[in-house]
Amino acid sequence: MNKAAFEDKFLEDVNANIGIVHRICNSYYLDPDERDDLFQDILYQLWKSYPSFNGDSKFSTWMYRVALNTAIAGYRKQKRSFKKESLTGKILEVPSSNEQQILDEQMTLLYTAINGLSPVDKAIVLLFLDECSYDQIASIVGISRNNVSVKLVRIKKKLEERLKDKMK
């Protein structure tokens, strides 16, 4: 495959699954600049790793693996380098009757709750929300199918508690 065809195939594959990258970026960082940086890091890693994609799994599964590994590695590196500022002082606006605004606020609350999870738990819940099977999640994250089931029950309970606290 020549260079132009290789680049075209890469762009086609990535663009068909770009939502994966956006969901991961939104889940790991609330700050738009940090999300943009992670987005660029993930795209770079996808480009760098693309020659190793051999089609043993679906492209989206491989893309999740690369994107989540990049996000988790960046998250751990950042966590070691400085302490994050707490979000407890953030003032939430009173929701209006506009349905889209309410939906946006609910999504922000959900992503804030997800952001408080450990990197592995974030990965699992993102894959679950993207309707991946337990077997796919286990393969991507590198844990057993039964462990996925147990972790999801615990994650759902944590998120439910955090969202109840935020909605009071």
C-alpha cells in the first residue's frame, strides 16, 4: 500500500470511530484545553501505532485500547506531576426549562461523576456506555469477564451515589 492510500485508510478508519476519542477525552478531563491535549495525544498514538494494527480485532476495539492506554498513561503522569484543583467550589447555574440545556447539564454531571473514578473504572464505564459487550470490555481492559461484571455493579453504585449527592 502506498503512502497516500495508507494515510487515506487511516483517516477513514479514525473518522468512522472518532466518537470513541471524544468520549474518552470528555471522561478524563473537564478542562477544554486538557481535553484538546489528550485528543491530540491519542491521535498521535493512533497514527504511530496504526502500522501495527493487523485486523485481529475490530478497528474500534483496537482504537479503544490505544486511546484508553494513552489517556490512563497521561492521567497517571499528570497526577504525579501536580495536584489537581478541587471542583467543589464550582457554582452551578440554575437550570432553565430549555430541554437541551438540562440535558447538557445532566451530561456534565455524569462526566464529572465519571471523572472522579479511577482510570480503569473510567475505561470500563466508557466501554459499557458505548455498548461494548462484557467480553469486549474484558479484552480491551485486560481483566476477566466476571471481573467486568463485578466492577460494573460497583461502578454503577458509585455513580448513582455521586449523582444523588449532586442533584440534592
